[in-house]
Amino acid sequence: MSDTKPLPWRTAWNIGASSGLGAALAKLLDGRVNTVAISARSQDALDALHASSQTLAAYPLDITDADAVARCYRDIEQNAGPIDLVVLSAGTWDMLTPPDLDPKTFKKAMDVNFMGVVNVLAQAVPDMMRREAGQIAIISSVAGYRGLPKAAAYGSTKAALINLAESLHPELAAKGVTLSIVNPGFIDTPMTEVNDFPMPFLMPVDAAAERLLAGLERKNYEITFPRRFTWMMKLLRLLPNAVYFWIVRTFILRT
């Protein structure tokens, strides 16, 4: 994206910014937002982004640690002022195939993908509702629309995030806080490189970040991309269970 016009946020907090979609979004925000606080567990990756940036500031963080999240939130606000955009893109993905249903894999997915989001919301939501301003984007996935093979742990957390956003949206909107749920399809990132199955309409990460930013600027409730795949997944949500399971057995499990 060549556009360098200022964006409507003064202080953004981009969590999960060390790689993939989070890193690509950080580069689009850089220089167009006064301060872009970037968080992830990898200090080295954050430092590399910061070194070549204009307005990126590194705040290493493990979002599964609620106390660390609270400290990080306070540090950013003390250094850069009120946070008016939070993007939650941190996540973990592990394939699961029955009969291997290791509880540790489910716990890891829930701790990072769901409770990590809750830890951040617990800091940002009260503040934004008090100010009656602010914007939050939660990165979920089309894997949360319906259960998919090999995604029992990951998809469960993404379905939980979709439900969480639906639950919070009306009351946040009534207080002037914008909440977006982002449901991408397959994006070409280190997370998807491990997949051993077909990924229809695999999207370059830079193009995905541009679509995400455009949706944030429009303050859309749901942001999805690539449209061909996400609308196909939306259609599957409408099908009767018997038809859906037949499609999975016939066209997915046999690939």
C-alpha cells in the first residue's frame, strides 16, 4: 500500500505483531499513527520491526499472563496517551486428528486464542467505555463458523471469539466503542506453512493486511477476506447438519 495519509487513531496497540498478519498490519500503520505499540512474545522480532520503523514501539508481552497485560496497557498509556485502537492478532494453531485429543493442546489454544483476548479486553473495554470512544478488533477465523477436520482445538477457540464479540458488541456500541470481529480464510503466513492439506484461495499476507486496515477504517463489525472463500464458508453455516457432514466426508476427508 503506497497510501501515507494519516489514519484516524493516535495510539494503536497491535498484539501479535511479531509475524504474519500482525506484522504486516504494523507496517501499514507505521508512520500513519502517532504511536503503534507492537506486542508479542518475541523481543527480537519486535526489535527488528522497530529498528526500521517511524512510529512502532516495542512492548514484549505474553498475553496469557493477565498481570503482564495490565502492566503493558498502563505502560503504553503512560508513554503514548490513551489507546484508541486495539488489534488482537496473537494466536496459536495445532492440528488435531482423532483419536489424538491431547488436553494440553486444547488448553494451549484456549489460553492464547481466547483467554489472551479476554485479558486484553479486561483492560481496554472499561477504559474505552468510560471515554465513550475507541476501537477494538479481534482476529478470529472462518474456522469458527463450523467445525472443520483437524481444527478441533483451534476452531473451538475461534467460535468462542465470534460468540464473545456478538455478546459484547451491543453494549460497547451503545457507549461509542467500535468492536470488529475479523474472520479471515487462509493467509500465507508462518502459521499456515505447516498445513498438510489444500488451502483454497490462499491470500498473500500483505493483501490481507490491506483488507483488514480498510475494514477497520470503515468500522465494519465483521471483516472477512478473501471474499470467495469466506462467503463459501458462510453458506456452509446455513446447511443442515446432515448435508454439511456429507460434504466434509466427501470433499475434505478424502482429499
